[in-house]
Amino acid sequence: MNTRKIGGLIIGLAILAVLGFTIYKILTGKEVGFNEIITFSILFMMFFSAITWGGEKEKDGILQKEELGKKSQSKVQKLVIIF
């Protein structure tokens, strides 16, 4: 198993843990705070980054310096500007 898959798995499990804790807080009637929302958002961004970009050593996935990687980054930047 390569580093990218292990990283995606670990971050995915962390997302499930934060999501489970947030659902638990909702069911027990406690307030869901800013920390839970920000933590979930950051982990979600890390997850998609981990499963998208590959590594040079392992030669898996898209590298950011390749043509397809540059095209993907420009599309993301356009989306960020729109929102």
C-alpha cells in the first residue's frame, strides 16, 4: 500500500470520527461549535488533496508540475475566484 492510500485512509477515518462526534453532540442536545465545523472542513480538504495528487517517488496519481496537474490547479483557482 502506498503513502497516498495510507494518508487517505487515515484522514478518512479522522473525518468519520469528527462526524460521529458531531452527530453525538447533536443527539445529546449540546451545541455544535465552530471548532467541529472547521475541523471537518480542513480534514475534508486534506482528504481530497491526498487522493488527488501523487508523489514523484511512487509515480502514482497526477503530479502538480505535469500538464494535467497545472490544468487542474487553474480550474480550481477559477472556481475559488467565482465563490
